[in-house]
Amino acid sequence: FTFSISVLIFIIIVLFIIFRNFQWVLIPLISTAYAVITMIGFIGFMNWEITAISSNFISLMLILSISMNIHIINNYSINFLNPKITNKLLHTSKIMFWPCFYTALTTIVAFGSLLFSDIKPVIDFGKIMIIALSIVFFSSFTILPLLISFFPNINKSSNLKFSILKNFYELSIHHSKKILFFNLIIFLVSLVGIYKLNVENSFINYFKSNTEIYKGMKLIDNELGGTTPMDILIKFKDDIFYVPNDENENDIEINEDLELSNDLFNENNQTISWFTNEKLDTIKKIHRFLEKRFEIGKVQSLHSLIEIANQINKEKLSVFELSVLYNEIPENYKKDLILPFLSIENNMIKISARIKDSEKIKRKELIDEINNYLETQFDNIEEYHVNGLLVLYNNMLQSLFGSQIKSFGIILLSIFVMFIILFQSLKISLLGMIPNIVASTFILGLIGLLRIPLDIMTITIAAVTIGIAVDNTIHYLYKIKVNNKENIDLNNSIENTHETVGYAVMTTSLTIAFGFSVLGLSNFIPTILFGLFTALAMIIAMFGVLITLPSSLIRFKL
């Protein structure tokens, strides 16, 4: 909430610098605020829970709504100067409806791919964004035109000029081959970075070292044995062996420990037979294996209790003595001290450990090594399970990572199909995909090259990047398509598009980029990374549309 307000204030300042007119700052903001408040109210009425992932919907609505509104206002300002157009607002709405409709639809498709995830918070995020985008589109063609009708006059000459747009145009015209080659190099390097992506993050490192929560978790790690719980459940094989019968070849099952005072402990044969040197040695080895791991702090198991009993007894207790001790201990002590780690009825034990989250842990590698140790080192274990919060969190991140990478291709394919439907040209659709692919792979590749682990927030940056790049690409290509119908040659068409749509692309990109850079002041590291990489994504997408896309159009002679 705090940073949404901060981003909003910063966006207001940037919009005012660009438009130099307070009413044209308020108009897109009021329309955006209407969409955001409507969505928040809808979520409240539906009683949907907001998670760390779906809480990003407000920030994304700010991006997408302001982007769409600025494109509409920019087109209106162009039409306002054209004396041939009588109803300028109606003409603008007609012209902008279809490109805005397709930008909303393609972004809905991008977020709709999240519905196929295996993680409920991700599915909920996709569902919320689909509805949010529908509301953004609705407000952009109802609330925004209504507000413009109250203040129809617009003085475009007072707006901030971007002389660099002319430089972008000339760069694209004269160096198209070099630009495309440069993009190819960036794409190949990005693929190397994507290969290095991982989700092995540490929760304590989500916070700056000077925050109270970091200091508290560090204290728990260092002094209290670790923060993240992990349990190992082990079921032993049945304690039976076979004695050959001389009269026939059938084997007779005999419990190996029944011979221990069967008459004396008639009611406790199961208890006596359970405690064996082999089992206790297995528990001891696993316990000490875990203790030797640098990522693991406190380890508790039946071995811990036996060690304490040995210290009290001042010598090692025998298997028989442990069996007697188990039977004689009061039930309330047994319930609190032993039963959490031993179930004789099920022939199972539990070993509990706590992970030091402040260490540079690799969850998946740790879990795999524990599983491999249990699988290969012991013959008396029938089955085992490693679980707990550590495993749950690891599985969530691995599943999230897998589903995002899998859906990445689905998103690009869906957008490509949408391009073909919109532009009715395979060539234009292929060229239009270039800035989207380069921008999205660049951000993911950069995260991988910097060895920044993905988390539940930063993993959504790819979808955000695609959504941003697609919107600007559609507006740019739609203007090119309109110019082609008016028989304007390609060079002049690109120059005209840079001066019109290009201005809106740059205005939108700079506004949102500066706004989201405010998140860099947060104490929550994922918020910092989300803000900075989203800002960078805006700039990369802007360069892709204003430099790479026109270079592609020129090079392949659209």
C-alpha cells in the first residue's frame, strides 16, 4: 500500500513534467484510479484472498491503464489539431478501439496462461489480472472519454518534446543491419543467462541486514538451531527372519527378539522386539549425517533421547534396558518426549531438523542428497519421506519455475496467433514478435547472469515484460498499417509513427519506469528487484519498439 502510493506520486510528477498541464495529468490518473478501486472492490465483494503474488495487481493495473490512457490521449491531441475532423473525441475512440482491444486481449492471453499453473496463488493471480485488464479496457473507453469531454481543449505544443525520437528514427533507417545483429547477440547471451536461472533463494535474504526481521531470523539461526523445519519419516522393514524346517522346505517366521524374556514381558513383546541394535544404529547414522551438514542446525530424534539417557546412566544402555525404560516411563513423559519421534505400532520413526536459512543453501540439492543417502546406505528401511516447510517451499518454487518456463512458450505462441488475426500478415506478425522475444529473454537472461534467484515476485517479471512490449508493439504496427492504407512509403510511415505513436510509447515507458524505480527504496528485496527490473523492462521494451522494430521493417522490406 505504501509503495503503491509512492509510485502514484512519482508518476504524477513525471506526467506533469511531460504534459505541463495539470488537467492532463489528472485525467489519466482518475481513469486509472477508477479501474483500480473498482477491481479492489470486486475482490472484496468476492472475498478473494490476496497473496504475495497477486498483490502485484495494483502496480500492474497502474502500468497497463496509464499506458492505454496515454496512447488514447496522444491520439486525441493529434486529432485535435486536424480541422477536418469534427467530432474529435468520437473519432479518437473509433480509431483507438481496435488497437487497444487487441493490446488488452493479448495481455489477457499472457496472464491467462497462469491459469494452467499447478500453484493456486499463481492461478488466482492470473484470474485477477484477466478481470483487471477487462476493467482497464472498459474504463479507458468510458471514464476516460467522459473526463476528456469535460476538458476538451488540449495544447500539444506545451508538452515536453522528445528530440531523441528523431535520432531513433535515423538510427533505425541507416543502421538496421547492425541493430538486428546486436539484438541477435543480446538474444544469444540472454539464452545463456536463462540457462543459469534458479530458485534457490533464502527467505532471510529477502530483507536488508539492518531490518528487525533479518536480525531476528539471524539470531534464531545462530542461537536457536535454525528457522525452517524439515522432517524425515522412516518406516523400517518388519523384524522377521526365516528358519528352515528339516521335514519340509517351508520357512517359519519367527520374531528375532521374542526370545527376550517372553514370559516376563508377555504384554510388551512388540516393544521389546522393536528395539534392536540395527535400528538404533540406523537412527544414529542418519542423525549424525544431518548434523554434519552446514545448512542444518538443530537435529532431534530418538538418538537425542538415548544420548541423554546414556549420560544420566553414565554408561551406554543396552537394547534390553532401553525396552524396559520405554515401558516404565510415565505416559505423560512418553507422550511429550518419545512419541513425537517413535511409533512402534507403525514401525516408524521421525527425525526433525531445522535449516539455517542465513546460510547459502540449495534446497533441492540438500533434499536430493538426503534422499540419496537414505536410499543407498540402509537395507532395513522399507520407505522414507522427507517433508516439512523446507520441502513444501522448495516444491512450490520448483513448480512455479517449471510452469513459468513452460507457459512462456505458450504465451509467445498465443500472441503470435493474435498478431496474425489483427494484422492478417505472417510477415508483420513475425517481425512484431522480435521486440517481445528480445525484451523478455533479456530480462530473464540478465537475472540469470547476475545469479539472482527467482522468487514468487520476480518470476512474474517475464509476463509483465511481454505485456508491456506487446502493447507498444501493437500500437506501433497498427499505425504502420493505417499509413500503408494511405499509400505512405515505408520510411515516411516510420517517421510519422515515431512522431505520433512513438511519443506515446516514450511517454508511457518513462513514466512507468521512473515510477517503479521508487520500489528500490524498499526494505523487502523481492520488491526492490521487482521494481528495478520492471523499470528496466519498460526501457528495453521502449527501445525494442522504437529502434529494433522499425529496423526489422526496413531490413525485411515490409
